[in-house]
Amino acid sequence: MLSRRVLQSTCLSAARRSNAKLWTLGRLNHVAIAVPDLDESTAFYRDTLGAEVSGKDDLPEHGVTTVFVNLPNTKLELLHPLGEKSPIAGFLEKNKKGGIHHICIEVDDIRAAMKSCADAGIRLLNKEPKIGAHGKPIVFLHPADCNGVLTELEEA
């Protein structure tokens, strides 16, 4: 019997071959960092490192407040818990000083990417695309199926 990892790798390879023209993986959109103190973290990137940062944006549907640090080739997304059911609160309970929470990669067709990933045995954390911090459709892929990395796909 094939191991789950071998089966997923085989399925993903087959999915890539059969769906190669349906959707493409794009650039790294951002790396998300959970932070225990959003003001302090924002000041570090803005005042100490000299980066351009956005204002705070509350996203109650995702349970986070975000600030984006704009870099020439990508962004850093600073995440802070918003509300009692914030997934970031749980992350910060385990990682008191914060840390990398997820990566976000752009795709040109979110629904085709979701189908391809699901067909390859990659678990989707939401069954339908949600609207993310940039106002675009997103989906999260289970970290156990993505080399231990929580991966967000965002339609470009």
C-alpha cells in the first residue's frame, strides 16, 4: 500500500500534468507574521528599518487586524488577534514572541487551483474562496499537506 505522502506526490504530479494550462502559480504575495504587539512591530519595520507600512485594517471575518509592510519585491503582513475567536490568538499562545504564520502565493485562477489541489489530496481549509485582506479571493491549504507550511493562495 502506498504511503499518504507518496500518493499525494503522485497525485500532485498527475494534477500538474493534467491542469498545467488551467492555472499557474504566480509570485510570492506576502509572508504573514503573527505579532503580540502590533504597534511595536509596526514601529520596528517603519522607524527602525525604514519600511513603508500601511495603516491598521480590522478584518473581523478573519479574526485579525493587519498591517502590511511594503517591500520592493513582496510584502510582510503583520497579524494581530481581533476578537475572541481569532486563530492568531491560539498561535500566539504557543509562540509568545510571535513568528511566521503563513505564506501567500498568487494564482491566476483560484477555483481551478482549489480543484487541482483538492484532486491531489491537499486539504482546503475553506470550501469556497473567501475575500482576503487585499479584497481578492483566497483559500488556505492545510500545512500538513504543504511541507508543514500554512499556505494561502490568492487570486491575482
